[in-house]
Amino acid sequence: MIQKKAIVVGSGILGMAAAKSLSELNYQVTVFERSLKAEGSSIRNFGMVWPIGQHSNKYLERALQSRDTWTNICKNAGIWHHSSGSLQLFTNKIELEMANEFYDAEIHHRSNLKILTAEKCLEMAPNLNQKNVIGGLFSSTEVIVESREAIRVIPTYLAAKYNIEFNFGKTIVESTTGKVKTSDGETYLADIIIICSGYETNLLYPSIFETAPITISQLNMLRSAPIAHQIPAICAGLSYLHYDSYSTLSQKNEYQNFCLEKYPNQVKNGIHLLVSQNHELALTIGDSHEYGNQLDPFQSQDIDQFILDYYAEIMNKNDIQIAQRWMGKYLKMTNGESEWIQEVENGVFIFNGPGGAGMTLGWGMAHEIIPKIA
Ligand SMILES: Cc1cc2nc3c(=O)[nH]c(=O)nc-3n(C[C@H](O)[C@H](O)[C@H](O)COP(=O)(O)OP(=O)(O)OC[C@H]3O[C@@H](n4cnc5c(N)ncnc54)[C@H](O)[C@@H]3O)c2cc1C
């Protein structure tokens, strides 16, 4: 029997997830990555595999499935990962009330949730701001990977275990039914082509990009030097305004108004606090969100400072020295969905859309969707 061939464009998390799923369907898969090593969104993130952010009626199961895939791959490939859980820290009454409502609604879906006193939070995170924090919500489902390491190591693992070949340093300049063309003029044939080119999908399909329900989101990120203790992944009150899992909380609008008064600069710049810790105990701290298809490339010190100001409300700022700063981008859907799967030509599919949750949803998204289109 002749084996079917698949081509995947891009070796970020979505490209790798699509390649793995295609290989599991017995395709012979070739991945083309423009860079010599991945440098897109997938290595610029917090490495947070974050089921707590997914709504139990929507993508919680997908996130948990992705989390399990991450854990298996990391174990088998010898990649560092940490089942850190997440600790959402609160500094006022409305945030605690929202946590209680979330707990009551979700405990049947997430059996591991706990509302913690400030003292218990301090045991888990000795560097929290003891003056402000009054309690927290702990969830044990979250896993952290060091994405800049993991995303670059996984291709070697996938190539050894599956029928997948990776070609780095090869840009696809044209794709059409049954074939792609590289910048050095070579043509490759396939039965199916999956475009996982992240926020640069406009380069291959500009007219489709212009009319798709998507925008670019640009984020400021910081990394500290290593700190003295290991902590769970941290978020705080402003995260209520960012995650789908909290979208149905009854006080959400009231809280939004409260934040507009108390944290106007943070709300204006789409800031909430996320803190993940890597194997060296360094903290990745963020983030802000700026939206639009033409964004200035200049990282604003003001925005970094607003992130750090909010960090100081929640955590002890004297513990950290900033060692790195960078910006990242991803495509965010403007219609509230989290999948942009579009057959742009017969057998050529755009595979995109999870926005700020690609690390959380990627493996599960491919596992569910690729068998439906391949
Ligand atoms: C700052 C930041 C923080 C984030 N934090 C988290 C987090 O903690 N948890 C979470 O779940 N999600 C997070 N996300 C979201 C997540 O990182 C993205 O959803 C995910 O990385 C998108 O993966 P991707 O494979 O679509 O894109 P990318 O990782 O950008 O990969 C696309 C790849 O395609 C390649 N490419 C493009 N065009 C071509 C071409 N023509 N030919 C060949 N190759 C091409 C690019 O070089 C690139 O390597 C974050 C994102 C950012 C930016």
C-alpha cells in the first residue's frame, strides 16, 4: 500500500502537534521550518500548560489531554517539566468572593481546587507580598515547561519515534493543492498540507488573513535572575478578566469596573500577572496585550513598569532582578472561538487560533481535529 504524505509548515507547538497526529494516522510527514531553530510564539511564552484558564463546558478536557501529552513527551524525551500547580493570589474581598463562587461551580469538574488562607499561600510562595495578599485559590492541574528548551528538543524526539522528518532553515514561499515550494526553488508533493505558520500566516495567505476573524496580539515579557525558593505558577485577581473559565462569574462586570479604577494602566494595557518558574528557579513574568494588525515593534518601558507595579502588589519585588525582556506575538480570534481551521485550497488547511493558550491546547487540538480533516 502506498503511504500517504503530509506536509506541515512551521515547527511551533501547533506544527509539532499536527505532525504527531498525522503520523499517528499513518501519514509520512515532512515539517518545514523557516528558522534554523524555532523562534516564534512557542519559545517566547511562559511555558504554562494552564487548564485552570479553560471553561469546563468548553476546552477543559482538551487542556487536560494536552497536559497529559506534555507530561508523557517530557518524561520520554528527558525534558524538564514541573507539575507546579497554580496559585491565584487575592488582595481584596471581591477577588475572594469570586474565588468562592468559582470553587462552588467548578469543584465537580476540578476536584483538586482549594481556597487557601494567606498563611497557607505564604508556605507555598514565601516571596508573596504579605502586606497585601489575603488568600488564594490553588489548583494542581497546571504544568510548567521551559518552552525555549522543550520546543527545540521535541523535534528530535518526534523524528526518532514517529515517521516525521524535520527540515529547518527551509521557508515555504508557495503552497497549493498537493505541493509546496521552498525559497530555494524545490517543490515537495503531499496529499495534505497543514499551515502552522503562527502569526505570520499573512505572508502565505494575505487575502485570507485580511478577512479572517483574527487580530495580532503583542505581549511584553520579562525574566528574572533565579530566586531563592521554588514556587507554584502564580496569577492574581486581574486574571479574572483574561480567562474563559471565569467568564460566567456573576461579579465579573463589577470587578472590571473596580479594576478600571484601581489599576487603570494595567487594564488599559491588557495586563494581568502570570509568573512561571523554570528549572533554574528564574521567573518569567508578564504580561501585557496590545491588539491590531499593525503594531509598533518598540517595547515600552512604561508597560514593563506597569507589569512590575502590579507584580509588587502581589509579590515581594525586592526578591527579583530583571535579567531579560522580550516581546511575543500570536493570532487572537475576534469571534470568541479558539480554532481557526480553514481549508484554503483543496487539501490545504490553516491550523491556528488558540491565541494565548496554544501551549495549553495544542496537542489536544491536533488530536481532535486532524483526524476530522486528514
Ligand atoms: C508572550 C507569550 C506568552 C504566552 N504564554 C502562553 C502560555 O504560558 N501558555 C499557553 O498555553 N500559551 C501561551 N502563549 C500562546 C502560545 O505560545 C501560542 O498559542 C503558540 O505558541 C502558537 O503556536 P504556533 O505553532 O501556532 O506558532 P509559532 O510558535 O509562532 O510557530 C510558527 C512557526 O512557523 C514558522 N513559519 C512561519 N512561516 C513559515 C514559512 N512560510 N515556512 C516555514 N516556516 C514558517 C515560524 O518560523 C515559526 O517557527 C503565549 C504566547 C506568547 C506570545
